[in-house]
Amino acid sequence: MPLYRCLICGENFPGALLGKRSPVGFYATRFVEAASRDDAEALALDQLRNEDELNIPAELRSEDARVFFEEITEINADSERLPNSGFTFFVMGS
């Protein structure tokens, strides 16, 4: 099955994730094995939904928060996939 590298950006998440008042965003890279580019997007999104760092209490969630994929690229199956976790957060508007 092909291996995909998914470059993901999140925007307008609650600043409480970082102890901030302002909304925050993030960048993340996830590697997934999938039958197609669309399947890779769905699998990477499922991974994000299960990440503890993005576990946001319902009362802090924002309808403005969104995630989009900047790039989904099929890569060589022998490519290094580590760490396949973590985020680079930033304060929105900075």
C-alpha cells in the first residue's frame, strides 16, 4: 500500500491548549499508508482526532476551528516516518 506524507495546518483552536487567551494554530506532519490520496487524508484526520494534545473540553471548542491539508504527497515506502506525532503551535495573527 502506498505511503503518504500529509502536511496539516489547524487554525483558530482555543488558546487554552497553550495557556493563551488568543486562538492558536498548528502545523503537523503525519505519515499514513493508504490506498489513495483521499484515504490518506481521512486516516490522517482520524489520527489528529485521537491526539491527546488536541483533546479540547466541549465548553472551549470553537466553531471557527478548522483543519486543512496543505499537501498530501505519495512518498517512497522506505522513507523515514518518525516521529509521526507532535505539533508546532503558533498564536493566530502572529
